[in-house]
Amino acid sequence: MMSIFIMIGAYKYYAGLAERFGKTKWQFGILAIVIYLGFQVAFLFCYGIYKGITEPDHLNNNNYTGFSLINMISWLFAIGAVYGIYKLLENKFTKENLKKPALEIEEIGKAPEL
């Protein structure tokens, strides 16, 4: 249940970024969800391999609880990944916007094409 709330927040966060820079909102919202779920699955998969190697009997005694310490840690890592990629995209879009006016300045004084 907590993951659903985190995904909704990530979707809105990325959609706001897309709206601010004139991009397609739903595509960036889906990107946020994929990033979140991808890091969540990758982290839990690595943890499962670690537990399988260090404690082979652990795999037989797993209770699959939805709210555990490892799940909370994986939420934090996934949220960190979503935020980190958000900042990378924000910086990329900001640099793209800074380059756009320069192109318009070069076109000043040219004869308009008809």
C-alpha cells in the first residue's frame, strides 16, 4: 500500500517537471513509476541473492511480509533513485532551455523565409 502512495507522488512529481519544461506529462509520470519499481525490484532481488548465499535455509523460511525493515530500506533507496534521476533530468532540461534562446539570437537580422 505504501508503494502505491510513493508511486502516485513520483508520478505527480515527474509530471510537474514535464509540464514546467513543456514535455509530455504522462510519459514522464510513467518513467517515474518504472524507475521506482525497477530500483525496488533490483534491490530486493540483490537482497534475496545475498540472503540465499549467506543463509541458504532463509529461502525456505521466508514469510513474505509486506511491511518489514528491508522493505522500508528498499523504499528509501527507490525514492533516492527517483529523486536523483529527477535532478538529472531537471539539469538537462534547464541546459536545453538555456541553449534555445541562443539559436533565436543568431536568427536576428536574417531575411525571413517565404
